Amino acid sequence: MRKLLLLLALILAGCSGADSNGPSLTFADLSNPAIAPEVLSGASSSSTTSTTPPPTTTSSTTSTTLLVVDTPGPVTILAETGFSILQGRGAPQRLVEIAIETGFEDLQGGYVFQLPGAGIDPAADQRIFWSRTSRPDAEPFLDVSDGGLLRLWGTEMIGDVPKMILTITDDSDTPGELVERLVVFDFVTGDRVLGEVGGVDHGPVSISYGGGRFLLDQQAGVQSFFEFRNDQGAVVSLASNPQTGCAEDPDCPSNPALDPTGSFLAYLQPGPEASTDLVILDLDLNEEVRRIVLPASLGEVLGLEFSGETVIVNRINPTGEERAIIVDTASSAFGEFGLQGYVSFHRQEAEFEGPISILSE
């Protein structure tokens, strides 16, 4: 199997002290990750932050008409027409005016982007483009060898340092031996491989992080399960895990997302009469603290975003529009977001007026 190289395509001399070409980085521990995929028991969070959950309540609705609501704070909106920020009332601020696959804050004033198909289609441009406060136009930053896949799942403060969460899939020379690896990338010091998380016909469909925990929604054929790992990459067995494995079960929990503390989990679970419940679970106490019945006209769910007392349910509604549902878990109230696109929490002060050009040529 040919080893996969992670190339640092462009690093500004002012950022790293390197020349204009930048150094080439390799996964030093690619064939022998520092952390073995051992299974640990008990809690894995490195954070001692605790949050007092609201009292358990249940709310339901049978109405097919949702009120249009605002988000409680700034959000990003990823749509077919580009990438925007919405801060309060008014029109969103368009940062990127072309279609992209993903866009996230770099948590230091800039943004990172991938173009359509990255991480999914081997024929697509796999590069990650970085827009910095000193150079707003997004330049190529990371790439993989031909045939490999590089997927950007998000950016998080890990150990108080801004890092990208990636998976890398080898372009194996041997059929049936593809390997997908979980990687964290420090913008200054480079990459660290945390372990193997997928392969042929199996791997994560979502990854979230909070308080020292990774949560992977794993899919292997018809089998699915939630997998927790600590910030060193070791698999952690939690007694509170609501989805340790099921196959073609109509009651399977799905679409998990951690809150920033890593102590609370939001997920969806089918309810009676074709309804869907949004469940909030205290992982450390193994207690369900909220169950909210979402509207019957939910549609196809694309993923959840969870922070504080707000859960964003990104979905394609029955009319084919990508319109999120905004849920206030404290009051169990919800409504439909007024703009189309995938909605995420915006976690840094916007320093760009846009538009940002992605320098892909």
C-alpha cells in the first residue's frame, strides 16, 4: 500500500517562517499510530466543565405549519449559491459566491474551505483552502496524493489550540484494503494521526467534538453505531451510549451531535406514528434530560448542530427546500429558519466583508 502524503501546498512566510513553497509534511506515524485503537471504559472527557441541564419535559405538535424563527446567535449558511454569515437581523453577509463542499472558521480570524466533491469523489479537487486575516483570498493549504480522499469535518479548539478535524483515505494499490484515518491538524505544527476509523464499505458519516471527546456516527453496510473516542484517538466505551449497534431497526437512534462541553448529546429517534423525537442525553449521568417531538413534516435530515440550549436540525423539507429547524431545548419550542442552506453556529467575530475568492487555479 502506498503511503499517503499530506502536502502543505502554500504557507505564507510571515505565518510560518518557511519559504514561498512551504515544507512538505508526512504522517510520521501513519503506519504505526501513537495511540492504539484500544477500548477504554468510563468517561473520556478531558474537560471538567459541567452544565446544569433543564428539567425533563416532553413537547409535541401535530401542526404541519412551522413559524419562521431567528437563530439565537450568529450562524453560517452553506448553500448552493455560496457561504454566508448571518449576525442578527437583516440580510446575510456573503463570504464565498461559488458552490463549496464545506466551510468553517479557522478559530483565529479566518476560514477554511473545500470545493464540491472533496472527501467523497476521488476525481474532485481534494485541497483545503485557507483564508487568513492577512490574506483574505483563500489559498491552497493542504492536499493529498492522487487517488486519496481528504475530508474536512470541522474545526475545534483541542487542547486550547485551533485544529482541523480531518479524515484521510488511502489510495490503496490492493483492492479491499482501503483505510480511512482520523487526523487532527494544528495550523502551526502539522498533523497527528489518531487512528483508523474506516475502510472498505464502512466509515463515519458524521464527526463531532466537544470537551475532549470525539463522536463518530459509524456506518458499516446496514449496521450503524455511535463511537466515542478520547482526544488521543482511543475508543471509549460509555455506558450512556444510546446506539451501540443496530441494523435496519426502525427505532435506531441517528444523527448524533455533541455540545461543546462534550457532556451532552443530541440525537434523533423515531417515535410512534411516524414521528421523530429530538433527545438530549446527559452522557456523564446517563440521564435523558429532554425529549421533544418534532413535526411530522420533518423531511430528510442532513445533520444536527448543538450548542448551549439550541439544536439546529438541518433537513430537506417535504417541498425539497433545505430549511433548518431551530429548537430551543429549554422551552421545547421550535420553528423553521427563514433562509435556505445548511446552518451552523458561527464561533468567531467576522473580520471579512467578502467576497472571498478561492484561488483554485
